[in-house]
Amino acid sequence: MIQVFVTGGTFDKEYNFITGELYFKDSHLNAMFERGRSTLDIDVKTLMMVDSLEMTDDDRQIILHNCRRSKSNQIIITHGTDRIVETATYLANEGVDGKTIMLTGAMIPYAFGTSSDGFFNLGSALAFAQVLSPGIYVAMNGRYYDWDNVRKNRTTGTFEALK
């Protein structure tokens, strides 16, 4: 079974057409797995719905606790892209042994339809979680990165290796 933890981020944001603001309502993950016709054994659990710019170490402690107690050795965490590397670093420094943990997100909300990268990033994370050795990774733009070799390029809107 693959455990999926929802933490919020752009992935699950909705757009208020009147105010122009993005907000959280419900996670899109179950609908995405159905739309993608996934036949994998997946358990989705929402831990929080926060923008990663507002995520605290208390929130990261909740993520860590759930990763450690999960019976699954394959875990995907949906997360905001602005602080995804910080959370990956936190998990690596605190230690989660014997589990493959993929953090992924989206630059454009899934609710925006075909312009969103969320569907692609989620599919990539699913595949990587099944084949990579235990460790902490970030999956974005069709690639995976070790937790300590990735950054968000704010000019291009993509992720890249540091080295």
C-alpha cells in the first residue's frame, strides 16, 4: 500500500472568481486517483490544509509523526512548493528509517484543469515511490531529487538540482 498524506499547498487550492483569492476547500487527491484510473492500493489521509509559506515546525512534527507510524514503507506527501525543501530537510534530519518518502506539489492548482502540473507531478511521485530506495525525495517536473540536492528556481518556476 502507498500512504498519501495531504498537507495543502497549491495542489489543493480553489479559486474564488469573485475575490480572485486562492483558498482551501477539500483535497482533490481521491478524484485525481480516480481520473487517472489508478489501480494501486492507496490510502489518502489529510493531515492539514495549509499554504507552505505558513507551515510551522509544529506542522512538520505532525508530518514526521505520521510518517513514522505509517505501516507503509512508500509514502507520498502533497505539499506547497515554496517550503517543500524545508520539510524534506526536516524529515531527513529527524530520521525516518526504511521508508521511501516522496514530497510533491504543484505550481498551478489542480482545480485550474489542464494547465495544472499537479496531475503529472502526482503520477511521477507514485512511480518514484515504488522504485526508489528508502530515503527522502522531492518529485517535481517529471524528475526526482534527493532532499539535499534540490531547489525551487523562482525565475523559471521549476525545480532543479543544486549540483
